[in-house]
Amino acid sequence: MSYVAIKIIHSLAAVAAMGPLMFAPWMSTQLKHCREDSNKALLLKGIETTDTYYNVAGWILILSGVAMFWMQDWHRVFQLWFILSVVVFGLDSLAEKRLRDPAIKALMPLKPGEVGWSEHTGALHRAVMIQMVCTAFILLIMLLYSQHQINLLNFTLFAQW
């Protein structure tokens, strides 16, 4: 495969990762105000589906990024845009593991209005919002870096070899 083809796949995966997160905040807000158990099941399934698509797009991003680094971009590991992206991705992963996953697990046996419902739906909504902001920020970092006329994030922390 050519470098350009992998870069196109990488770019499309970045946009695809943002797509599901456009709906997840709306669904988590609806879940917070949910009054019926049937709506709860539908909303939780929708949130899980957006998470699945988000994770698939994320894996495509990671694998295509590794392929691009392997083919020619290995020296970019020390550039600010890459380091920022990795840090933001770490925050995204932390929100998923510490807030989103436990909240979904806790909400499964609960019915709307029961003790703990509000607390867990609030945690789920915070996690969804954190993930959406992190993903948007990573996409913004990549877009800023790709505009060579702007070149705001082409700062190198270490000398290139």
C-alpha cells in the first residue's frame, strides 16, 4: 500500500471517529431525563453502538498511524502535535475506563428514578462529553498541523535525526 493511501484512510478514520460522538451527548442527556425502562434500554444500546463505532475508528487510526510512522514519519514522534495528540488520547481513554464503563455497568440493573440513577447518568454524560471534546481537540490538532501555511504545531522538541 502506498503512503498516500494510508494517509487517506487515516484521515477518513479521524472523521469517522468524530461522527458517533456527535450523537452520544444527546443520547446521554436523554438518558439522564429518562422516565421509562424501554427508553433506557434503547438509549443505552445507542450509546454502546456509538462507542463501538468510535473504538473501531480509533483502532483504524492507530494502525494507520503506525503504518505511516513505519513507512516514513518515524521522526515525527518528537513533534509537539504528536505528543499533544497522545496526551489527549490518554485523557480520552482515562474518561472511558474511569467514568463511562463503570457508569454503564452500574446503570444496567437500575431503572430510571431509582437511587443512583442520577449519579451514574451524570458520570456517563461527563465521560461522553470528555470523549467528544478530546476527539474534537485531536482532530483540530491534526487539521492545524496539516495546514503547512499555518504550521502552528510543527514545533520539534528534539532535533530531527
